[in-house]
Amino acid sequence: MFYLLIFLVTILVGVIFGSLVWGIVAQRVVPPFRPRSSGSPVKVGVVLGSGGHTSEMIRVLNTLPHSFWENSHPFYVVSNTDRHSAQLARDFEQTAFKRRGVLHVIPRAREVGQSYFTSIRTVLLALWSSLIVVYREKPDVLLTNGPGVCLPVILAGFLLPAWCPWYVRRRPIIVYMESFTCVEHLSLTGRLLAPFLADIFTVHWEAVQVATARIRWRGQLYCIGNRSKTNDDVAKAAPHEQTLRENYALVTVGSTRFDELIYAMLNTSAWTTLRAHFAIDKLLVQYGAMDFTPLPNQPMRWDADPANLSTGIWRGTWGGVVVEAFSYRPKLDQCISDASLVITHAGAGTILECLNARCPTVVVPNRRLMSDHQLDLANALMRRGYLYCVSVEQLGDQLRTLNLNKLSVYPGMDEDLLIAKLTSHSVHDKNNLAEE
């Protein structure tokens, strides 16, 4: 029975691989980005993944002109273990367009730590569910940015036209946007998609563009942000962004624990520096999952939740600085937008949120939790003058030496280039490597 199962799986994999090769070769030239029937809206499938992938995708959707998105019929694909992404998709559609988002849930292809043998079944289930989604929706384009859940959906987009050409005559255009956090090298998903499967492949960093060009055999490659060239229109000094900000600083660690950063900012030296060098008179401290306890020499009182805070709020005043400490606060993004200074861990989502809000940012990496790409991202942004990156051990000494006036405004993603390529009628030009 075991050998029969192995034989059947081998046959199935062979059929899938052969169909995929045929799909790549036979459908090498992709039709323009337009709806399948004249006059109908473009149907866009958006694949969401857990954590930072969904945050980046939602930011892309918010960056695109509403006229473009409003005239489309989007649907969203999430894994069955990712409730957070599903809720973000619903919230985006309801907030931006007052409409109910179309959501498809597929099984997760492979859990973290799952054995490769047992993952055969879950991968096939995910592929089968993806085939059903593509069959029902017949998308004109699939918009993805790196989560593993996008792979079975993309495979279904190639396989279904090969298996059912009488029903799905044209496969969707595959748009893959490499993560903002990939500074020097491609992600695993990017390495799998870059050679043959992505029709439009976008990156944020020149080094990744060069790495992708080496392995790319088909499709278009574009760099949509973070060029090292100077742009006088966007890379202006930051002080003009501060005129309407409030005189408070925010320390945030997201949902993680970073006790060293929290206590480094809750000391007399830090308050004195904030007051003297940055004219800060209020400090908000978001301590995340930490079991926070005020230091003995810093009496603080605990108040019940007045504004829907999860566990109440600690308050105190030292050296003319009002301190408020809490584990979480709704609309923390608004706190970031209004702050005169944000001191944050190296989470990519928080960094990007600070940069898009044009708020002076100091990144303090948590070496115990962070991955290499987070440190690469923070260092790359510091080299370009968009933020400061300081170790927690040196934070007290270096904080007073930082000149926020020397920071440049982060130019963000080149949404005009992205829109131009998404709506271009020259998607079939597979030899174009954009240099703009």
C-alpha cells in the first residue's frame, strides 16, 4: 500500500510538473492587463500572508490610486490559520470603498516545523483549493508579495489553463512584489518565482534587482523604490515635517518583548536628553508582551483603562517629562503620525509605518529576536539618511548626539511606476529590464 501511494504521488507530481512546463512555454507571451470581457472590471486576486507580508500588501493597496482599485473586482486569498489577514482585508474594503470584500480561505501548504512527508498531503490540499479559487474567479491578475500561501495559488493560475483551456483561455498575469525587507538578497519565494513564473517582478533595492536579473529568464523586472540616487523633490530635510507634530516621543516594541529598550528609556538620563535636546515633554512607552513593573526609584500609578487600553496604563512624571506606559493602544499608527520622535524595535512593519508617516525614527535592534534581514534593512535605511540605527547598549550615550534635522524624508514606493506597469499594454515584452 505504501509503495502504491508513492507511485501515485510520483505520477501526480509528474503530471503537475509537465503541465507547469507546458504552461510556461505555451503561455510565454501574456496578454495585456485588461478584463477578459469588454467593459467589465479587472478582476484582481490578492494573496495575503501572515505578519509583515499582509502589512506591506495593505500599504501597497492604500498607495495605489483609489480610482484604479475602485474600478476593479478584487478578491483575497488567505490561509485557514491566518485570521488577522482576513480581518485586515475586510477592514480595507469596508473603510476604503464601503463594500464587502470577497475572501477565499485555503489550507496552509506547510506549517512551520512540519515534516516534508506529511506536508505532501497539505500541499496537495492547498493546490486543490487554489485550483477551485482560480476556476471560480478567473482572475486577470494575481497580486502577491512573498508568503508561502501564494505558491499554490500561482501554480493553479498556470495549471488550470493547461488543463481546462476551453474554460480558462488565458492565465492570469502574475505580479510578484518582493518584500521591502529583502535588501541584499531574494527571499525563498522570490528565488522560486523569479526565473519563470513571475510576469512582473518588483523589488525595492538595487542590490536585489541585480540578483534577480541574474536568474531571470522571463518576465519584467522593475525597481519601484529606494534608489540611491539623490532626488531633490523627495529627499528633503525633515524639519519642515515637524511643524504640526506634538512634543512627545513614542517608544514601541510591537507585540514582542524588549525589556532592555523599555528600561533604557525609563531612566533619568533618557528623560533629561529628551527634554534638553528634543524639547520632549511627554513620553509614551508601548511595552508589548513584557511583564512591566516600574523601577523602585520611579514611582508610577496604575490607572484603569480609560480609552480601551488592554491592561490599563502606568503614569508618572520625572524631570518635567510626563510618562505613560501601556502594553497596547488602539490606533497606535496615529500616535506614530503625531509623534516628534519614535524609538522602535527593528520590526519591518513599524519601521515602514514610521517612514511613511515622515516621523524621525531611531531603530534599536533586538538581537535576541531579530533576523538578519531586519538588521540589513535598518542599516540600509540609515546609510541613506532616513533613520538612525543604535544598539540598546549605546542608546543612552548616542541619543544626545543625534541630529534629527539631518534626516531625509523617505520617498516611499514609486506608485506611478507600479501603476504604469500594471496597466501597461506591453506586458508581452519579456525582455524589458526597466532602468527608470
